[in-house]
Amino acid sequence: MNGSIINASVTMNALQQRLDLLAENIANVNTAGYKRKQGTFEDLLTNAKQQPEAFRKDGRIGPMGYNQGWGARFLQLGPDMTQGTLKETGTATDLAIEGNALFQVEADGKTAYTRSGAFQLTVRGNGDTILATEAGYPVLGTRGGAGQPGPIVVPAGVTLQISGEGVVEGVHGDGTRENLGQLSLVSPARPELLTPVEDNLFVVPDGIAAGDVLTDAAAGPDSGIAVRQGYVEQSNVNVVDEMTELLNVQRAYQLSARALTSADSMLGMANNMRG
């Protein structure tokens, strides 16, 4: 009985975590650049039990013995980096990426990554106008194609024009152009190691080198990566798929709950038996 109770309770815990992931995905179906979260689960220790010889009867087809499982546990959380639909907005600061790449932003002094290109112009404390996320995090780029990435400063009175290769230019009123930098893009080589955090960002966990998870990316025809100005990438959550999975997980949770109740009832009956 104890084995049945442990099996059911452990499985219910894993199913609850799966329900939480599905609920978060459904809640972000309209969040620009959101990547659905997917969890990896694994079976816990499975014991092979041998039945007594008395169970060997004539005509028995199944083999002697059985496997006793101990439920499943949550193993790892990772994003599904499948491309979402691009929606045209016509806004010069809205950017979308075609292909396997991420924007780099500066969040609380650290480098973070995002697919959400719903950017805006914001003024820093030093008076510079920069390209930033909706939460105010600076979008990173390089000047002259070299050096460490830094914020993209936009002079007053210019119109932003960003090429498919991620080159940011400011067009002045007289038609002259000023190179403002190159968007810094990275490709996730091991996306399962990226950790989702608030404001629709991803970070590399502590203790893991960024180079083991991400590689530098260059937009262009050869790389299959392109930056689209005036577009935002929609969430890649499919509501129908998520709702179908939600129903399946709920039913599995109910089944485990019934198994737990049955095992508890049988244990109570055994305790109350009088010889």
C-alpha cells in the first residue's frame, strides 16, 4: 500500500508542475516573442519484482514477475524555440528575427537574451536616447563591427532604418545617413540550458559558460537569419495543442488522485481488521 501511495503522490507532484507550465503558456499566448515552455520528465527507480512459484499456472501467457514503478519527476525546463508568426506593425522600433537567433539586452548589469522585438526609444540618466525593450532594458549592438556590445544610441531628429543584416542607421532630415551600430545577435546552440526569467528574457545559468550555450550570429542570406523592421514575432503557443494537453494532464492527475484515495482506503481497512 505504501508503494501505491508513494507512486501516486510523486506522479501528482510532477503532473502539477506540468499543469503550471501549460497554464503559463496559455496565459502568454498574446505575448510578443514568447517561447512556450516545455518540461522534461523522467521515471524514477523501477523495481523488478519476482512472483512466487505458486503463481505459475497452466495456460499463463504472461511472464512471471512484474515491474514496480515509483512515479515520475520533473527533470528540466527549457524553451521551445520554434519560430512564431511575424505580425506587421509599421513601427520603426519594432523588430523581428527570422531564423534561429536572439537579441542581446542588458538587464541589471548582466547580458540577457530575448526574441521579443517590441522595442522603443527611451532616455537614460545621462540624457542619451537609446533603443530599449518595453521594460527599459538597453538593446545591445556594436559600433564599427568590433568591440564589446553596448547600447545603441539614437541621436535626436533621426529616423531609424534597420537592414535585414541588423545594421542600424539614423536618417537625418536632409537625407544623410549615420551608422549607429550593428545589432548583436546570438544563436542558441543548446536552448534547453537557457533559463526563462521575467520580462520575457532568457539568461545563462550561473556556473555555465555562455559560449557553451550560445554562439555569435550574423544576419544575412548565408546564415538564414534576417532582421525585419516594422514587425514583431508573435507567441509560438498553439492554444488548441495546449488545451488538448491540459485535458490529458488533468485526467492523468485525477487518475493518480483516485489511486491515492483507493490505496489510503485499503490501508485504513487493513488497519481496522480484527483477527
